[in-house]
Amino acid sequence: MSEENKKTSEVQEEAGKEAPESEAVKEPSEGSPETAAKEPEQKEEAGKPQKDTPEEDAKEGKSKTSFFGKKKKDKLEQQVEDLTDRLKRSMAEFDNYRKRTEKEKSSMYIIGAREIIEKILPVVDNFERGLAQAPEGDAFADGMQMIYKQLLTTLEGLGVEAIEAVGKEFNPDFHNAVMHVEDENAGENMVVEELQKGYTYKGFVVRHSMVKVAN
């Protein structure tokens, strides 16, 4: 070969080496194997659930609230409220029981005291009958009068009071009418005479007054 042919072949070889480096990288076509391998990966990413953003979480939180905008109570809060309500009810019931018991005790005390006073009143009546027949200036009668007054003072200190009758309008709550008389001087339905004194104990009638009433 001549020297010119050798130079020509060397130039062609050098051009062939540079050509692959200068060629642009071709993208894989739709039907190529590389594209087919990427498609399942894209589908898997599309099928994965997307993470909720803070705004979406806030919306979901609002949706969990009740109709009136209040958050639903959890089991612990509901249990605390139930126990608190039960405690309040128990305290109220105990307070009512205490008041009722005190009232019953007070009523029992009054009933017991009334029974004792009823048994003492005949003694007071006998004092009055005896003193009404005693002569004036008798030392013994004067001594009995002092005992009688002391007894009345003691009863008054306990809450026993005599019922007013003569000159008062007849009241069936305090008076027991055993006789009716015609009296022009007295008003109608007025008490003109007391046959037996009546007494009350702390506002409760122990014994009604036995009286005569004018028609």
C-alpha cells in the first residue's frame, strides 16, 4: 500500500472512535424493555395511600366531633363524670336522711315530753282545787300556794303554757266546748267560762280547755 492509503485508513479509524462519544443518548421508546419495567413501579406508587397533610388531619379531627361541635368524651372522662354524679346523689340522700332523722328525734322527744306533762297536769288541777277551798290567812295554805307557783314556774321554763279561754272567741284547735249557754251580754261564739284549764307544750296542744260557749 502507498503512504496516502495508509493515512486515509488511519483518519477513518480515528473518526470511527470519536463518533460513538459524540452521539446523543437516546431515550428508551415506549415499547422498549426499559419502559415496560418502569410501568409497574409507577402503578405501585399510584396505588400506595398518600400521607395526610396537617390540614387534612385537622379536617378529620373536626369530623370526629359531635353534631354540636363538642368533642366526644372518652371512656375515662365519662367514668369520672358518672362517679361524680353518683357521689353528689349519695351526699344529697345522706343530707336528707340526716334532716329526716333529726326531725324524727325531735318529734319523739316532744311526744315523750307531752306524755309526762299530761300526767303532771292532774296534780296542778288538784293544787288549784285545794287552794280555792283554803281559808285566807292560813299558813299551811300559804305554803301550798308557794309550792303551786314554783311548779307553774318550772313548767313554764320547760315550754308549758296555759291556754287563754275566757273572753276569747271559741277556737276548736284549743277549746273543747262542753256546754252552750244563752248570754245576751256576751258575743256569739264567745267563751264565757272555763271549767278546766288547757295547756300547750312548745306550740303543741297537750290538753284542750273545757269551756262554756255563748250562743
